[in-house]
Amino acid sequence: MRLVRFGEAGYEEPGVELDDGRLMDASSVFRDFDEGFFACGGLASLEQWVKDGCPEGIEVGDNVRRGAPVKRPSKIICVGMNYKQHAMEFDHLMPEEPILFMKATSAYCSASEDVRMPKGSLKLDYEVELAIVIGRTGSYIEREDAREYIAGYSAICDYSERAFEEELSGQWVKGKSADTFAPMGPCMVTKDEVTNPNALRLWCKVNGELRQNGWTGDMRFGVDYLVSYISQFMTLLPGDVIATGTPAGVGMGYDPPRYLQAGDSVEFGIDGIGFNSQRVVSS
């Protein structure tokens, strides 16, 4: 299934994109795609609802605004330097274990939103990533059991203000957490529809130019390992998002760097999940 949320910002309704491309409003049966939905077996109920022909569901027009596909998560956990080619573009050695950092959940938004440059921004960068959406509460998860805790996958862009991230003291979170810096969408694809999450093409274009063109098979630490590893340090809750790292081609990796400017367009996507288009605007 492909889960979507649609409507005015802050008032999104849950829906499902059917195999024939139609978007069905599921709000008559399901309140939202949030922590409670996933925790209480909502995916199984939604699947049965679709099999039954979406009773009481209403078809939604193609021009409707799409929000982030799951409601704001309790946390967004990110993985740094997880792609071999990305590490190479900075002449970094691959880490021996995952590098973890967080993005503020206030950065989470629809991938149809404009990307707003924070005040004082000089080095705005893009990073397309595969997002894992957690489906059930878990801690100390064994690697072989990791898929049981995954609800599905989406595309996320880990926008970064490199001056804040690299040139100010403290942790990376300063450059990662501005409003609109964690757009996700256009849908969440359930795990049963993704045969191998470690073999997906992901890409990012700036003003039509292909900047990133990688595949998840280049990850140092794959999906199952990351879910298991992260759960050793924190409890994963339903709806939580894990951003799994970005391939080579980020703006900071060019010589000279090619950072985003107001007026730029950014497109990012993952084959089999979907793509998103955004515009960069000044604050």
C-alpha cells in the first residue's frame, strides 16, 4: 500500500493511493497515520479496508496538496557518512559503526512545501535519503527481527546549513533542524511492496541538473542493521523516522562547493517510492 496524507497544512487527512493511481480518502474510518495508528494494528486494518473496496471512502482529485505521509514523529534519527561514495568525496574513512544524530521534529514537513533558508544562511545543502518508518515499539531488536518493526519506507531530504553545522561549536543538530529541513513524501510505501530496501536508486536534481544519483546498496550499514543498532540506544516508537544517509553529490562535495540559493528548484526521489519537487525561498 501507499499511504498519503492530503489537504491544508496542519489539517491533513489520511488516504491511500490505489494501484490504479486513484487517491482515496480514508478519514471516515481512520483518524490519522500517527503513533496510535501503527501501534494498534492500523496497517492491517487499512489493508483489509482496501481489499473490501474502500467502503465509505471518497475519491480525491489529483490536484490536492499532499502532506507528509505520516504525522509528525516522536523523533527523527539520522545516520551520517553511511554511503561509501559520499565518504570518498570528503576523503573520509568509513565509520566502524553508525554515526547517529537527530533532527528536531519541528523541521518535519511535507515534501511539497517550499524550503525556507534560515536567517543568516550561507551554505544551504541538500541530501536525499531513504527513510524508514517504524511500525511498532521496539528496543534491543535483533538484526534478524528488524523487518518486523518496520512499517514502510519513504523519501526524505536532509537539508543542512553547513556553516551552522560545521563552523559553529557543538553538535550537527544546529545545521539540521531549521523549519522545513526534513521534508518527506510523497507517500509511505509499506514494507511488503519493497522487495529489497538495500537495492533502491535514489537521486536529487537542482534546477534540473542531476546532482545525486546513487543506490542504497552503497550503504555501509543496511536497513536491518540500522534498526537493530539504533534500538540498542533508544526505544523506537511507531511512526518514528530513520533517515539512513545520503549518496555522493551533495553541494559541499563539489570544488568549489555548490550550495543552494533562493529561487533554486530541488527535486528528489527514490525509484519505486516517488519523487518530490520543492523551491528554495528566503526567510
